Amino acid sequence: MCTCLCKTVRSPEGKLSLYCKGADTIIYEKLHQSCKKLMDVTTEHLNEFAGEGLRTLALAYKDLDEEYFSQWKQRHHEASTTLEDKESKLDELYEEIEKDLLLLGATAIEDKLQDGVPQTIEQLAKADIKIWVLTGDKQETAENIGYSCNLLREEMNEIFIISGHSPEDVRQELRNAQNSMKPNGAVNSLLLFEDMGKHVNLIKDEVADGEYGLVINGHSLAYALESSMELEFLRTACLCKAVICCRVTPLQKAQVVELVKKYKKAVTLAIGDGANDVSMIKVAHIGVGISGQEGMQAVLSSDYSFAQFRFLQRLLLVHGRWSYLRMCKFLRYFFYKNFTFTFVHFWFGFFCGFSAQTVYDEWFITLYNLMYTALPVLGMSLFDQDVDEMWSFQHPQLYIPGQLNLYFSKRAFFKCAIHSCYCSLVLFFIPYAALQDTVRDDGKDVADYQSFALLTQTCLLFAVSIQLGLEMSYWTAVNTFFVLGSLAMYFAVTFTMYSNGMFLIVPSAFPFIGTARNSLNQPNVWLTIILTSILCVLPMVTYRFLLIQLCPTINDKVMFKVRQARATPPPPPRRTRIRRTSSRRSGYAFSHAQGYGDLVTSGRFLRRPAISRPSSFPQVGRATTGFSPMGRSAGYSPTGRPQNAKVQDVEVTSLQMYRTITDRPL
Amino acid sequence: MGKAKDKSGPLARRPDNSAFKQQRLPAWSPMLTANTVLPFFYLLALICMLLGVWLLLTVQSTQEIKLDYTELGNCDQCFQLRKNVSYAAQTCSCKVEFSIDRAFKGDVFFYYGLKNFHQNLRRYMDSRDDEQTLGRNNKLKNPSSYCEPFAKDAEGVPIAPCGAVANSMFNDSFTLTYHPSRSRTIPVPLLRKGLTWYTDKNVKFRNPKTDNLTLAAAFEGTRQPLYWQKPVYDLDPDNPTNNGFINEDLIIWMREAAFPNFKKLYGILNRADASFTKGLPKGNYTIDISYNFPVQYFQGRKVVVLTTLTWFGGQNHFLPIAYLVTSSLILLMAVVLTLAWWKFGKDGKNMKE
């Protein structure tokens, strides 16, 4: 497969020429004999460039004869419209015209990974997120990318390369990989389990003994994605820590994502920056587009978009996590407060002849969700944080509860319902027993319906407000104002509605006149309120405290550390630099074919200090990433030229910048 | 949008770096640690126990006598009489005797009570017209449809006060007599005024405007509720401040009870009388009851209660006992939590990753 890009142009004077660019090995094959000397010189230059880690291309041209070209064009048109054997006919024609080119020279481009890509990938791996790379580049390029961004590591036990050219070969290679990863696992039976009611087989998560990587080529992937082999492929891939698919077409990218979505109980996120990533972004659960030099195609079809890959870390570990936490707390609390509110009517039914008489004042029922409990819940779901962003970055394991769906599942909902049931029992029967046989201190009535309604609704509001206070773990000024303000609002509105003025305006709408004034001045009533609040809230406190003592979650452990760090500030962090002794470490990728392997392994260009692992001490400094850039990102360049001082601006780079030139826009 | 500075250039659309927008607001992050939770629990247990003991002592100082007189003594005959609705117009009176061992010191309150009478039934509670009892003239002869079927009588004459609540007003009356010795009887004076909430008597219930007419004339064109023996303007003809809609017995009855077993204030001991300045002395008492209210239809019972009060209310042992029970539960929980913390979580040994 020839991989060079050719273009025919007509100069202003009317001369027709063919220009060609491509990898040097390919171009050299098409050159005219007369270019031999130039070829040697160019080869020397290319070696130098490649030695400095630049991306090289060779350029050649040829003048075309008008007649010959028009004839060739005719034949090209025939070949492209023929129904059979179009590919081979076109290939023949291209071979014919790309002959005897004259060498122009070589170019070398410096191509960098974006800042922070290796660190991001490492953090996400710690958060138990599996990362697969789907690229259109060649295998060597993709492998280099894998090493340079920490996906493939030297410590990995083995890296499997699947590049079979027939279905059987691919299947065999996959099986071999599986066997080495899981020697005791049954080969033929896939571990499947039925999802309730959906009749879709899902692949369970398995753990391989050791760390493995998988590299699979596009043509092998085409076989692996067939329905007879896809489960096998998926199983093998999921056993590996890192998967790199190279030479994939945009369609195959989407197919791989779909495969994971279909057979694994996982949420998929696809991130890319070019138009060839659009299908993948659309298919995944969450699509992220990187805006940059490639244009806005990926951005326009994505759910989230930002400019640099490293922002993914913040998106997932900080904002995603907080969002999940807030959503779950909000849902749990909302169900709790409404269930409690409603179950009380159930108990009252036994005492009012099941006539559907409400326990509360009608206005309270209207305003409960609208005014008295709306703002506190809103405040909690806008501002709540369990740990702040710095700690979120340092402990990516905090992301795992979200993956396991711990905070709001059927179990959590059931627990919430039980809690509501208990609270409703307390909220009805304590006021019932306290009021039913008593009177005011001056002998007048306090066991009437209206006083009971007022008492119960006040008890309810106190209980749910205190419960909200327990749920909230981040009391900003806004939250405090909302909670206390809502309680104050309740009393203000109640006293207003039960006043003489409102009654005289619309007597039938405000029948509770005088109730607040006559019952809330009784110590009896307030003692009941205090007792119900204690009985509703303390079991929850006990349960939570016991859980923290007996089986603390990762959240509890991190919050404990936060407290300790606040109490005793940690010693200033020592920057440790782990010297990596690998010979294949590079911070940039090559798109050359064979011939430069020696160059890479010689280590000649590895003069700079290696990228260090991020230290585990709390970093002081930029809160955005928490890591200071090293290596190339810090401004070091192997060519000795000064790097751009402004590293923050978005540069050309992206993970997917490398592509093989297979298109023929003739 | 009123932004103070107009940003331009490549960073024009960057959001503000304020603490609010970047979620860096200063905040308090509470956590359930041992040295906040455990002392709190112990303190709360102590407070609840003290409260419980104090309330118990307070409640123990009240004195109460309850008498179920539905079929007691010769009230049984009245009970049987009232079973037959055709004898509703006949009066029936009976006597109930009781004695007090210890004098009731202080104010004594006389209540009548009903058992199994659901004043909290929804349709029953809706069946009233607050605007009519407020004295609004447009509603006097035009009661609200909620009062149906107690809004107009068979001839279409509007009923005042309309509705099922007023219709079922309690109409037994009681007279208390003290027997210091075999031969002597002293009637016990009961104040029948000042029994209602201030807002009820003065704001919620008002008579229709009379304008130099008599009250009876103001109620012209309406008739009394079907189950009543007297029209509303004859409830207390001697006392114009207790007549008509502002009659205290009516007001007290119209304030529906929350539960099927309830008691309502009937009278307060008049301690201006020489014999009863200190309260009710010990000895024998009789109550003469004019037995009118039939209760067998709903398997109800009728009760008479005499009680003294404290700042805490009547004799209701529930709250003191509840506080004591709560305090012991909290103490138990606190001990369990302390053990759990001591064994598992002390010095953060459960927090190692």
C-alpha cells in the first residue's frame, strides 16, 4: 500500500506538474535514476532529523506532459466509474503516473503531545477508568504514543500484538493472549450473566494476573469485530490494562465503542479532536471534543468540549464526581422528605375514619415543596462538595463509588423509604400521644385539629431541616442562609396566614386564625417538637457514626486525612524524581516505517531528564492541574531551540494528530 | 447583562475567576467525629433525663377525676330513652355521685368528653360556613354549599348556623353539688365564660349586625339547626355577650377535636365563692346531668373530667415518660458508640488505606 500524497497543479504559466509527499522510503522508490546523489544527501539529513525526534517527510515532483495527462485522466475516469475491480485498476493507474519523480528534499516537523497528557492518563487509570486509544496512525507511531503517555509501561508483563491477516489467525492470537493472561480461565465458555429482563449477556469484569497491554491493527480489528469473534476480542481487551487500536477507520472507532457499550456494564466516554472522531463521539455515552487546530467538527457533535486533553481529569475527577454526589444526595433527600410528609397521612387515617382528612393545613401542603424546603435542597445540590478539588485530584480513588453506583441504587432508595417510614411514625404518634389528653395551661383547648396540624407540620419541618443539615457536608454562607431562612420564612408565613387580617379578607381560605398564637406559646408544644426532632434525627447520626467506625468508605478516609492535614499542616513536599531507565521512553511520536528503530533504541536523543511520576504529597501551587509540567512541556527542546514561552496557549498538538496519508485527492 | 468590564480578545469568553463561580466559597465541612458526637450524646441523655424527671414531678402534682356516665347509675335509663329518636323532645335527667380523697388545690376545670366521636372526619369538618358565623349578612341567609344537606330545611328556609358541626352540638348540661355532710348541700359555682380562645370569641365568631334590632330579629328568615331544641339567639338570652354565634359552648364545640376521644371545657370553678376559694375540698359530690346527647349510634361514651392544671397542662404522663425513655435510649446508644469507637476507630486506626 503506497502511502503518499500526490497533487497535480497547473502553474500560472500553464505548466502541469505533479507534486508528491510521503515517507522517505516510499518516495525513494519512485525517484528517477538521476536523483541518486541527492538521495544520499537527503538521507543524511533525514537521519539527523529523525535523530532529533522530528517527524520527517520527503518531497518530489515531476513535470507532466499535457497529452499524456489528459489521456491518463480519461483512463482514470473510466477506472473510477467501472463496476468491477475499481480498486486495483485505480492502483495501477496511480502506480503508472507516480514514476520517475525528481526529489525536491525533505521536511521535518516537531510534533508534541499536549501538556499533561501522561499525568492525566495515569490519574485516570488510578481512578479505575480503563483507557483505550483508537488511532488511525501506524502501529509504531501508536506504540510510541502509548509509551510516551504512560499507557504502556515497561513494567507490563507483556504487550500482545494482534496483526493477523485472516479470521483464524486473529482468533488464534486472541486466544493465545487470553491464555497467557488467565492460564486457568476456561477458554470456550465466556463468563456471561443475564441482566434482569433485558436478555442481554453482559461480560463480567475479570482481573488478569499481571499487567498486560494489547495492540491491534485495523485489518485485524475488522475480523475481530465480526459477531462471531467480538465477545472474544472484548474479553481479551478487557483483561488488559491498556488497549491500543491502530490504523482504525472512523467507522471502526464507533464500532469498538458500541461493542463496549453493548456487552459491558460500563459508561463509555470518547474524546477526540478531528472529524474522524465524530462517529465515535456520537456513539459513546459521553462525547468530549477537543477544540483546536483540527477544526470544530468534534466539538460540534460532543457533549462537552474543551481545549486540552488534561482538562479531562478535571472534568471527571472533580466536576463529574461532585455532580454525581450532588445528584444522589438531592434525590435521596427529596424522596425522604416527601415520603415522610406523605406517610403521616397514612397513620392519621386510622384515627379519622379513613376519610382522607389531611394532617396539615392546606397552605402548608402547598408551600412545603414550594417555599419551605425548596431553597435548602437547591443550595445543597448546587454547592455541596465532599472534598475540595485539590484533594479530588490527589485521590482519584474517590471516583470509584460513582462507578459502582453506590450512592443511589435500589438499595439506597429502600433504605430511604424505611427511614421515612420510621420518621413518619415518630412525627405522628409523638404529637398524638402528647396532645390527645391535654389542655393549655389556662384550661382552654389545645387538642383541637388545628393545633394538632400546626404542631405536626412544625415538627415535620424541624425534622427534615435537621436531616438536611446532616446530609450537607459543605456549609457555605449561601447554604446556611437558605436553611435558616426557610425556617424563618415558615414561621413568618404561618403567623401571617393565621392572623386576623388575612382571615377577615377571605374567611374561607384562612380558617386557622389564631392557632399559631394560641398553641405556640405553650411549653408543652415546644417540648413535643424537641422530642420529635431528637427521635427523628439521632438514629441517623448513630447509624452514620457506626458506619464510619466499623467500615469507613474511601470518602471517610479522605475526609479524615483532610481534617488531619488542617490540624497539622504537612511538611513541605519534596519533589522526588524517579529516574526512569527505560530505553524506549520518548515524549513524541514518529511516523516513519522501519529503518529508524536503531535510532530510537540508541537513546541518542534522550538527553533531557525523564518525565517524573507525580509525587503523592499534596502539591501547593496551581490548583488547576496540581502537577507542574516536566520535560518538553516545561520548555526543554532537544533541538536546543528555545521553546515557546507561553505553554498555556493551545498549540497544534493532540493525541490523534498522526495520520497515515491514504487518501488520493487526484 | 450589566457586566462592569467588557472583555475582549482571546480570553473574552472565559468565566469569572470568582470564588462563587469557581466553587471555592469558604465553607464549614462538618464531619461526624468521636469528640463531637460522643459528648453530644451524653449531654443530650442528661438533658432528656432532667427534663423527664422535672416533667414527671410536675404532672404528678395534678389531680384528675374521670367519670364515664353513659350508663352510670340512673343515667342508664336516660341512655335507654335516648335510643329512641321519637322521645328526643322529652327531657331526662340523672345523677352521678363521686367523692374526692384529696382536696383539689388551685383552679379546677370541668370538662365533658366524648369517646369515639370523629370530629376529624373530612366531610364533617368541611360542613360549616365560617363566613356565616363571622356574621356576614350576605351569608346569613345564603349559606355555603359545603353545609349541604344541613344548609336549608325541608321548606327551603336557611339554617343558621349551618352545617353538620353545628348541628351535632353537644347539649348535655351539668350542675355540680358538694355534700360536706349528710344533710347539707352546697352548689358548686362554675364560671361558664372565659372558656374560649380570645381570637375565637372576638374575631372568628361574630353575631350579624343588629343596628338596634334584637338578636332574634337579626336572625329573621333563618331557622335553627334540625337537631337543636332552641334557636341560636336563645342559647343564653340573659347574657348578650354569650348569645347567638358568640355563645361559648357553640364556639368550643365548633373547634373540632383532632382525635376521636376528646374533652372540651365546660366550666371553671368560681373561686370567688367562700367555700371554694382554695379549690375543691375533699368529700362527696354529685353531678346532676340533663342527658340529651345520644351516643349509642356510634358506640360512643360520655365522660366528665375534673382536673387541676400546671404550666405543662393537664394530667398527661406521655411526655415525661417519653423523655425518660428517650434519655435511656440515648445513653445506651452513646455507650455502644463509645465501645465501637474505642475498639475500631480510636486514633484513626480504621482510616488506614
